[in-house]
Amino acid sequence: MFHYRRRQLEDRDRQEAAGVSFWTDEFEESARVKLGWAIRRSLEDELPLSLIKQLAGRLIVEDMGWKGLWDGDTESHREFDVFLEEANDEYLPMLIEATHHAMTSLRQGDEDNEEWLEIDPDEYSRLVNDVLHEYRISFQLVGGQMVELHSQEMHAEVVEPVLRLLSGKPGWEVVEKAYQDALGELHAGSPDDAITDAATALEEALAAIGCTGNSLGRKVRDARDKRLLAPHDSPMVDAITKLVDWANADRAALGDAHPGGDPSPEDGWLAVHVIGALILRLAEGTTREG
């Protein structure tokens, strides 16, 4: 990053420290340009580039029931680029998802062809998330899906640090997968499943720091015995346990709905944020005084 852009971001950081929020759901022109570069930088060479764009465009028009990716006198091989440059902001998350899906499909479609092995969907995700964070665009690409960030402050303070902590942390791979699964379920509109996955992430985090037991409740009790959780943490942990039990209520036995209604998206985000904050604390491995 060069001097002018560094100064811009340093100025924004100072304003954020003073309480100004820059989070948005709009994709400004330079952000769109960088998203285009993210595709190229995910490839060893540009040979697969046109195929990725063609497949991503086809996936979108099939999903949306459109006749083409872009109306007007646009050459077919340019439709993707024009769509990226000029489409409404609400369509850009869909384009990013379709591009990731196209990369994954092409890479898996012909694993004997070394050229396709040079496509790196994971690098694409990393680069896209860098752009989204740099421009404070309120999404994150997780598991090939664009997850809306309902609470930017909570996301910045909890979700992002958890994802950074878990990424590549030895022995915490299962925790990372479960937490990312929870984010994916929120995006898919399944807050009950998101709560379950977040609870799994917490249970695996407790196991990673040496807590034993064959259930979340037993591992929590062991964490208390080891003073990894203090007595005054009990109300929070008990609330998490009750929320998980509610989300896991047996629909087959109880009918189509949970007692008291189904978990809402807000319930799901609450669980993901609170459990994420607890995982961050547990990862420190420090004991808690009563």
C-alpha cells in the first residue's frame, strides 16, 4: 500500500477511534476494481480467467432467471466486467459468491489438469475479505457465502478476531470449521442451526484447552473446576446453554415449532457473538478468580 492510500486509511482509523462509523453496504468504484484484481491475483496465470467469468455469469443468470447478465449492447465476453463495474450494489454479493463457486467448480472439475490446480478459491476469499474490510463494506465471504454483518461494532470486536485467531491455529481446526459453519447457517437463514454450530465451536474450544466431558455442560463444569471460568461467569454460560437447548428442541416431538417460537436471526447473531467472545477469552488459557 502506497503513501496516499496509507494516509487515507490512517485518517479513517483516527476518526473511527473517535467514534465515527464508516460501515456501508455500498460498493464504490475503486472497491469494485480491487474485487476484479482479487480474481486475477488468485490465479497463477490468466488462462482460466475468462472461463471463471463465463461460468460465474451463467450461474447468476440461471439462478435469477435472466436472459443475460447485462442488458444492452455489451459483447458476451465483457458482460461480467460491465456487471462488476455498473450493477446495483445489491447484486455485488451475488457476483462474489458466483465467482467463488465458479473457481471451486473449475478447480474440482478436472483435477488431472494442472492448470486448474493453479486456481485458488481460498486466496480469492482472503483477498475479497481484505477489500471488504478496507472499504468497511458490511459483508464477509465465509465458506463461499457472503455473510451480512448485522452488528458492525460486535463484528469488529468479536467475529473478526475469532476468525483471525482460529485461522491456522494448530489443534483448533474443528473450532474454526464449526464457527464458520455457524456464520454460513446465519447467511442461509437457519439461526437454529447457527446456534447449534456455535455451541459446537464452544465445546471444541473447551476441549482444545483441556476440558473433558461428553457434552457441552460437562466441559463447562470442568472449565469451572479448572478455574478457566469464574463463578460470576455462570449466568452467561447458563444463558448460552439454555439458548442451545432451545435451538435444539426436538421438532419431531414438539411439532413444527419450538416452544416459545423459532429462533430469530437476531437470536442466531446473539449466540455467535457471545460464544465468539467467550472463545476469545478461553483461548487466552488464563485462570479466572472467583
